[in-house]
Amino acid sequence: MTAQYDNQPTGQQSHGAPHSAPAGNVLSIIAMVLGALAILILPIVLGPIGLVLGIIAKTVRHERLAVPAIVVAAVGMIAGFVLGALLA
């Protein structure tokens, strides 16, 4: 009988530097949601919060979706202001 050996991991861990988990797009997604909500609800509050979170996601965390998040937050804030002015 012959034993077959394949390249399966044995459960041993390497003893190098700890690997940090890649940064997700959490702040970018929150910024997009706040920007979308700013169209209908409190654009003067939710819009700037979304913009700040998008800028933090871009400059500090280097998230992939940061630029679209900034755009969505800005457009949502402006659209909320315009919609509020039209309905007032």
C-alpha cells in the first residue's frame, strides 16, 4: 500500500509578524447610507456626517469605496437641500 500525501495545511501557524485583517469598507458604506438618507431626512445633519466619514475613509483608512461614498453623501445632501426648499 502506498500513502498519498497532498498539500493540505496541518494546522501549524507560522511564527512571523501578525497579519492584520484588510480594512473593510465599513465607513464608506455608512457614509453612502447617510448620504442616501440625507435626501429625505435631515440633510443638514446626515449630509455632513456622511461627508466626514467618507473623507476619513479616504484619507485615514484608504478604503476602496471612499470616493463613491463622498460623492453619494455630497449629492444626497444637496438633493436634500433642494427638495426641502421646493417643499417649503
